[in-house]
Amino acid sequence: MRILVISQYFWPENFKINDLCLGLRDRGHHIEVLTAIPNYPTGKFFEGYSFFKDKDEVWNDIKIHRSKIFSRGSGGIRLMINYFSFVFFGSFKAKKLKRNFDCIFVYEPSPITVGIPAIVASRKLKIPYYFWVQDLWPESLTAAGGIQNKYILGFFHKITQIIYKNAEKVLVQSQGFKDYIINQKTDPEKIIFYPNSTENFYKPMPAEPEFSEKLPSGFRITFAGNLGEAQSLLTVLNAARIVKEKGFSEIKWVFLGNGRQRQQLEQFVNEHHLSDVVTFLGAYPSADMPGFFAASDVLICSLKKDKIFSLTIPSKIQSYLACGKPILASLDGEGAKIVEKADAGYASPAENAVELAENAVRIYKISENERKQMGNNALQYYRKEFEREMLLDKLILILEGKV
């Protein structure tokens, strides 16, 4: 097949769609990507790119059609300008596409407006588009952006309905998304559960000095990902404070990644004298994560307490499972259910620092063999439900119209 992928984010930005495109390419399919100038998560254009440097390029035999965009910057207004600039410039770029494609695959981790260039491309090329929902809109505007204005929410609700209505199929990364999308007047027959997998390099491996030496000594609980408000990391730091006050200073909390909330988190650590038990290592390439995970005792995933997050499966869950490590989950709904169903660790309600602290001490106190069994359970569950090659097979059948 000749597949056009539309995503506001793509390499060198670090998103799951990068690996999915490589997987489709490895299966012999011709892949091209319509995307924007990279500027996530820093809000600034990556080195070598600018508003006036939007030339098309090739990455791993995948042609990338670069659209202009205004960078994210900081603040809600700049973010909305960023979203709508891709609608405008991305749609303009879509109109210029001339190659023959069989279908369009749209990746939507936010914003929903990525569907508008897809509609333009679909009509221009006279081919269907398949829309992969990672975030629910307009719900995510309230959950992650704090927007309550009924006119803004109503506007995006209407856009979302139009995008889903025009899609050939609506793929959802979580079973919990289905009812919400059906309530947006989407035909239930169009909705297909299609979860995230993870890159092949996420796998169990022995702990190596290259990574373990970067971590503090002690019992290591590691978080990897964006340090943002949605991750509710102040809950994790409050749990760290409680655990330390209980006398378990050998339990160390490690944060890999960067994000808008990092400065606030570091300030909390300083104010509560947690620098001896909390470490911020900054961002590393995704390919390094399995090494850091192997050197850790437990991995942690947390989200805010909100309806939309209870319906979501955080993509890091799949990466954690694939590496065969025990998991602490500080979240509600679908993600917590997976950890518990897999018997891969302990889950506590979102934003409940007390129960998270109790689970941290609990998982520290059990035997190493029990934690090893949790890790084995995690890996087996991943292979059964989220294995990469299995999900690639399913996606190809969907795009061929066989599912």
C-alpha cells in the first residue's frame, strides 16, 4: 500500500508514530508523512529548522512533507496559535500533494485539529482517512488545559464530530474511549480498538554500569516521560516526602525527562528537603530508557484525577510492561486496570499521595523474587495484548478494509 501519514508531530520529535511508520515501511509499504516543523516539547524550533526552513526531507526512506507552523512557545494563547497554524499551513501543504496514495492514516495525540488537513487531503486525493484517537476532545481541553468556556468547548466539539464523521474508521487507543466517542454521534461500527504498542528496543535487559552509575544508590523508583501538569508529579513528590518521613530514606525517586513543570517540581524538592531522595536526570534518548529501567527496581506512572485520564492508557504503560519491570500506578481507570489485571505491580487512586506512599513501601518490603515475578507477569501481558508485530498486522488489515 501507499500510505500518507498525517501527524502534527514526527521525527525528530519523539512520538510513537515514528516507530509505527518504520514498522509499516519494513513490511514493504510506501510511507510518506505530512507533518510540521519540529518544536515539541521545548516550544522552540529544533536546531536546523525555522519558520522559513520547512523543506521536505527523507528519513529512513520515508519522505517527510514539512508544513510551516508557529512554534508552541509558552502559554495557552501561543499553544492555540500553534494548533491552528498547522490547520492552515498543513491544509495548504495537503492541497499540493500530487502522489497516488491508497489511504491516509492520521495520528492524533492532540490537537484534534490535525483532522482538518486530513479532510483536505482526503478530498484532494479522493481516498479515505483513518483517524487514530490518542486524546479525547474537547474533554482534554478541560483536563489538560483548564479551559471551561462553553463556547470554546462547543466549537471544538463540533469540529471533532465533523472529523469523526468524515473518517473511514475511528481507531481508539483505549476501550474506555468508545462510549465518549459514540456520544459524539459517531457510528459505533466505525470505532475500532487499536492500542499503542512500543518500539522494539523496549525489552528486558541486564543492568549495566553505563546506566546504573547515573542513578542514585538505594531502592530506585523511576519515572520516565514528560514532566507536565497532566502527570500529577507533585503527587509523586508528596509520596516521596511521606515515605522519607516514615524512615525509608533508602527509597529513591528518579525522574527522567523534561517539561514545563520541572522548575516547580525542583522547587518543591528544595522546599521540603528531598534532594537526598529525589533525583532529576533530565532527558535522554528513548533508546536509552530500557537501560535506565533495567537499573531501576520499580517504574512509576501517574496522571491527574480527571475523567479523560481515567479513560486513557498512558503509552508509557506499554513500554514499562515490555521491559518486564514491576510498576507502581498512581492513576484511575484503564491504566490502573491493566497493571492490576497483569499482576504487574500495585495501583493507587490518582492524586492520592498517601496510598502511593503505602504502595511504595509495600513493594520495597516484598522479596526480590516477588518483584521479579511481577516483572515476568508484565512482560507476558505485553506480549499477549500489545506486542508490536501483532498490532502492525492488525493495522494493515484495518487499512486494507478487512477489519
